[in-house]
Amino acid sequence: MNDRQLLGTIRDLIGHEETADDCAAFPLENGRLIQVSTTDMLHEATDFPQGMTEWQMGWMSAAVSLSDVASCGAQPTQVLIAAGLDHPERLRPIMEGAVACAKACGTKVAGGDIDSHPELTIVTTALGVVEREYYCRRTGARSGDLVCATGRPGAALAGLEGRQEYWENLVMPKPQVFTGQRIARAGATAMMDVSDGIAVSLYDMSEASGIGFVLRDQLPLLPIAEAEEYFLYGGGDYGLLFTIPRKKFVRLDVPVAVIGEVVEGTGVMRGDETVENRGYAHVWS
């Protein structure tokens, strides 16, 4: 069983609407604003590649939650960090990295918790706010929309596989906070961050929006032999995947790649072939 399947076992307890996105949403000011919130848990053995510094661990911990906020088109307002420490001297460099990431995204670390734990474990919670008219979810994609992506899909996996020129893409993912706001204001119909890979993210959006996707033959691949595999199925990039009407695409003033279009139906195709529904996942045997 993977994490997506496990989530399905508790949807009746929490609600389908509440489990359809990475962020929870709460109306503010009579519904004029939406407050979003999200939380993530990272463990040293499974989430921090060997060779990372504590500073980079702190940066990554803040980045994964701030990326969820970015995918809503929201501005982050604060980050909370709970650190389960195997060695207390690791706290300061971890927090220095987290504070630097928050600052780069226009927000701050506002509190959290500290305790003792046999394995370094960091839980981050990020909050943000966005005007209702610009609030983006995974739902909303419509047939005829363009499908676009930011960043360099596949670069994080390339770094994990030992390509040193992509190491920073892996250990210091850059949350697309300001880019996400501009995409939302340009008229995106659906958006999510790509933490687990392009293919599985497209399937997540397909299910949420009740539509299908057709990818282009020419994709913005890295100049490496494994580029197509990494682009479709590599996790850890934290770019943004979004849909937008063609007439509104011209408003975008940020670098993005058009990778396909939205069609009627379900699933993800490339030419006449079905794209596999796979990517990074937490798995229980």
C-alpha cells in the first residue's frame, strides 16, 4: 500500500474535499481571503540524502511546506517547525537553514517545538493567504487548457543519482512562491506542486478535475541519457504544474514550459501510449 491508497482509507472520516489538495483552506474576511495551511514530516533515513548538511536539511524541511503554499497562489505568512533531535547540537544549523528558506520566500519561522527522538525527524507547518479569486486547487482544469510546468523536472533525481551538477536541485529545492502568485493572477485554472514527479502529479490532477491530459512529443528534458525517465517519474523537484486557458497564457511573464493540453476523459497519454501512473511514493509492505 502506498500513501495515496492509505489516504483513501480515511477520506470518509475527514472528507473528500478536505483531502483533495496538499493545503487545507479556511475563509477569512467574509470569504474575501483564503487562509491555507499545510504540514509535512521528514525523516533522516528516508528523506535526507546522504551527504546533506544540517543547514540544507533545515532549508529542505521549510521548502517542502512552502512549496504547497506556493501551489495555491498564496503568500506564506509563517512557518512552524517541530524538531525531534537525536543530537541537540544539530538544532542550530537546521534552524539556520529553515530561517533562510522562509526569508527567501518572504516569510518567517514563527515558532514550533523541540524534543528528543532516536531518528532526526522534522515536521513543518506553513500558513499563507490568498485572495479568493486567485486561489488555485488541483480541481478546475478544463478541456482545451494548456498544461505547463516550472523549474527543471528530473533535476532532483539526477542529483540523487550522483550527477553533481544537479546536487543543489536535490538538497535546496526553491519553493516557487512568487512565481505561483503570478501564475494564479494570470488565470490558472488548476495548480499543484510537483514533489513526487510529473506523471503521478498529472494523474492526481486528472482525478481531482475529472479530465485527461495529452503530453507533447517534445518535452523540456535535461541533457542527459535518462532525461525522459527523470522528467516523467523523478520526485523532489518542487516545481509547479498548472493548467491555463490559451488566451490567458499570453499574460504570463514567468519562465514556464508548455508540456501538453487538457482533454476530455481521464488519464495521461503521450501520442497513442498511456503514460505510467508512477513516481515517488511512501510504501508500506
